[in-house]
Amino acid sequence: MDDIERKYKRVRITLSRNKILMALSPIMMVGTQTIDDTTPTACTDGINERYGRRFLAAIEEKPLGFVILHETYHKMCRHIVTYHALWKLDPKRANAACDHWINLILDKLSKSLPSAPFEMPRWTEALLAILTPEQRKALDEQGIGLGSPLGLLDYKYEGMTVKQIFDALKDEGKGGKGKGGDKSDGFDDHDWENGNAPSEEEQEERRKDVERALREGEMLAKKYGSGSTNAELGFDELLKPKVDWRAQLRDFVRTTCRKLEQSTWRRPNRRFLHQGIVMPTMQGKQIKELAMCVDASGSMFGGDPSPFQRVMTEVDGLVKQLGVSKLHVIYWDGYVCAHETYTPATVGGWLKSTKPRGGGGTNPACISPWLKEKGIKPDAAVVLTDGEVPEWGQWTVPVLFAVTGKATANVGKTIHIVEN
């Protein structure tokens, strides 16, 4: 172990022994931590961390503590997965929004703690020395020099969510399309692509690892800490039980529409075990027939991304992952306005070719009679609506209402489309 590695470990140990910060130590241990010669500063894919050797050599210990906590918060809040849709819209602005949010929490916390073992990094001669001439020139053009924050920090965003900061940066013309929020404004990289590459099962394991670490941190704080850790570190919100609407949507489509088409011996059929007979169970890989029924009123298409874009993107992923025999896309307001049918040969590009139509009243009760009239018998229906409806209708097929408002349907299952 060389001096740089010892320095890095010494800072991590100092953070984990602090009475307030010890609640973060289980999260700090999640994933792997690597020091290499290729990472410019610091980077995370949402679970693993990488640090550049030259950067670690140049930065002082308290600012390094801030950087380590910064990467820890990316992991703790699952930014790389949660805000992947924002990254696809505008990578620079998504990076900037996440960094602003974290740095405000940590800067405020560092000022409130007596003898805090971390502080906001600032440009020093040693850190400037590791930059290329092009990077130095970029800093000079932005008016950034010795003593300037090495990272994004603006208290006008205090109290905002990541999504609100993302939207505010767009309104201000910052953080996107190469204008701001780029590498010269921050001290870390975000590996969005690798962070979202693992399979759903692996992502679920990662989510459980983070949640388990949060709970362990909470117990550590109660046992050894000051007793006020949750509020100061932002644990209160993170520890609230949350139900992911995307997971509910995936679960509904899979369990309701999956065709049992293949036998497997991996799980014996329990119905015959009591007779001493071992038989295979059936498993399905393909969705038979699904109806996506979209409220065509204006509220569905506002925002960036709109409720329509968010839900349809999720459905598109499911359709491609599980396969589909037939997909019906139905647009409705007070009555059914348009119907599109996609088969395995055409479903690949349905999201690009679909043409929303409507704009009148809003009444999902019109859908079920229309399906009966047309002789369409889907295995299930997903109804996307703002919930401002006079009635929900009578359904003869399993139905999931994906509601952007607070209303809950009196039939079928309801999920509420709420972003973090």
C-alpha cells in the first residue's frame, strides 16, 4: 500500500468514525472502491466507485472527505438508475442537477458540524497542476480560479428536488447542450451507461443492498451516534417505504399477460408432490395480447418528459423484453378516438409510429363497451389517465389504471405515476 492508498483509507476511516457520519459507513462499503491511473477525478456507476491516483495525490484530506461522501450520496439515492430518463434527455443537465442537490446537502452539513472532517473542495495550485492546458483555458474563460468551488454549488436551488433543479437549469439555459454543467464545473463523472447495464435481477439486488445498508446505518446511528442523524443526513425521506410505479407496472404485465408455454423441471409442480409424483411447472416468456388505453386529454402530454412518454417508454421496454403476440394502442377521451394494432412484425417501432388523437372529455367507461363491440379480447388492459374522470367503467378483463393524479379507481388495480 502506497501513500496515496493510505491517505484514501485514512479519510474513509475518519468519516466512518464520526458520530454523525457513521450512519453512512454501511453505504460506503457497498460496491467496490478502486484507485487507478485513468480516472480523471472520481466516478461512480451508482454502486462502484473509482478514484484517479493523480487526483487523490493533489487533493487535501478534508476536501477528499467531501468527494467520498458525494459519491456515497449518489449510491445512497440511486441517482444513476432513478434519473436515467433525465440523462437520456440531457446528459450534462442531469449530471449538474444531481451534483447541485448533493453538494447543497453536504456543504450545509459541513458548516453545521463542529470540526467537520470534510469541506467543499476548492481549486488549489496542486489541483490546477493536474489539468491539461485546454482544461485550464476553459476554467479561465468561465472565471474559475484559485479558491473557486471545485463543483456545482448554488443555494438558490436549496430545497428543490433533482428534477426541479433539472428543469430550472433548462429555464436558465445552463447545464445542457454543452453550455454548462460540464467537466470543468464538477469534480466527478457519472457512469450512467454501465450503471444501467445490469439485468433487472441484478438491479433489484443492488437496490436491496442499498436499502439494507441504509437500515444498518440507521441502527448504527441509534446505537452509537447522536440520535439526530436521519434528519441531518436526509435519511428520513430515504427510509420512507416507497412503491416504484415502474415495478408495479412490470409486475402487472408479466403476471397477467404472460402465456404459459414452456415446461421446466427447475421448480417441481406442487400440486403433485403430495402424491410422490414429480412433474414440471409451466413458465411463460411471451405476452399474448395487451391493450394500452391512453387518455388523450392535454394533461397527458405536458411536461418534459410527459406522463405519456414516461409510461409508454416503460411499456415499450416490456414489450421488447417479453415479446408480444398483439399490442393494441387505444386513444380515448369521451369516446375511443383511435385504435392501432401491432403484431410481432411491426411492434418494434410502435412507439415512434404511434399517432395520439383526441382532446375532448375524459371518461374511461367508454373503453370496455368499445372493446366488446369490436370483438377485441385482450388478456389485460393498462389505462393511462390523469384520474379526473366521472366514472371508471365496468371491466371484464384485468385492468391496471396508471394515474398521474391522486385519484384511485374503484375497479381493478391503481398505481400512481409519481417521480422522485
